[in-house]
Amino acid sequence: MGRRLVPLTLDNLPDLPKRCRACVFWELDPVSGEAALRASRPELEKEAWISAVLLEWGSCGRVVYVDDVPVGFVLYAPPAYVPRSTAFPTSPVAADAVQLMTAWLMPGYQGQGLGRVMVQTVAKDVLRRGFKAIEAFGDSRWKEPVCVLPADHLLAVGFKTVRPHPRYPPGCGWSFVRRSPGRRTSSWPWTGCSEPSRRSPPYGRCEGLTVVKA
């Protein structure tokens, strides 16, 4: 089985699931995101966002291929390019960190180590580009694919709590950190973007879990 992780570009953007190509949860602030949905142009906004980040910062994701079939992806970028993150109560993301925005892995390819490879690839890229950490917001009540990563699986790949939030029950609204890259890893089940909806809460299903990996 041949597998490879390719930098995300406008050319391979169509290889992402359609619902994720039309999701601008992270790429726009809540007001702009709602406006994009009302105008039925989220895919154009997604493409414009990726184009801008590519031009100013470089590749902001990886697409996973197995035998030339796209089976997953991961998106990440510095916090200046992720306006939605400021809406979370455990924000802001550190200036010297890159935010791991979201990821997806086809169910049939889970449990094969691809999730671990995705995380390791992001970590190597972030370190190579001079950043000291990776941060992500997670969902401790995760039950189905949404734009916010499941907290349990972020913890499973080595993230640790550093900043609890008193507003939310245990497991929700916490901050995590890992400062030993590549030494402890485990499989990372898939997550992904939810179907675009004007009725979605402004922070996703659980607003406020910051996770750091460096």
C-alpha cells in the first residue's frame, strides 16, 4: 500500500470532501461566516482563504493519498489567519504557535497509523518553519464529524492540560500542552467538517479547548 502526504494547494483542493471544501468555520470570523453562508459562497471563500495563505505563508495543509486515492487531510495555519479562534474563551493562540484547525480521515483507513503520520508531518513542518508549538481547539463532547477536533484523541497523541477554564465542566474548556515532539504518539481517529449550517452555534459544539503540541 503506497501512501503519501502532499502539501495542500488549489490544484488538489477538490480532493477534500465536498462538505469540507464548503466549510469556512475556521477561515472566517462568526459574522463573516454567516454572511458567506447566506450568500451561498462558502466554497469561494475557502478557496480565497487558501490562496491568500499560500501566497503569504505557504502551504497550510496536507492531503493524504493511499494508492493515489485521497483518504484524508489536515489544515493548519498561524493564528493571524484563523479569525474564528478568537471567539473561543481559551483563546488566543500563542503568537509563536501554529493552530491545528481540523483534520479528516476516511473511516476505512482509520487504525492504520495514518492519523499518527498526519500529526508528525505537521509537527515537522511547523518546527522547520521556526514555530515552537502547535495549538488546537477540541471538543470533549465530540460525537460526530464537526470542525472542532475531538479532545480525547488530541490527548491520545500526547497533549496535556495547561489552562483549565472554570466556565465549562471537566474536559471542556481546558488547555493542553506537549513539549516532547515525536517521543510519544498513538493513532488519531478521524474528524472533519460538519455540513455548513446557519443554525450552528458560534463556537461549534463545545467552545473552548485549547491544545498545544510542540
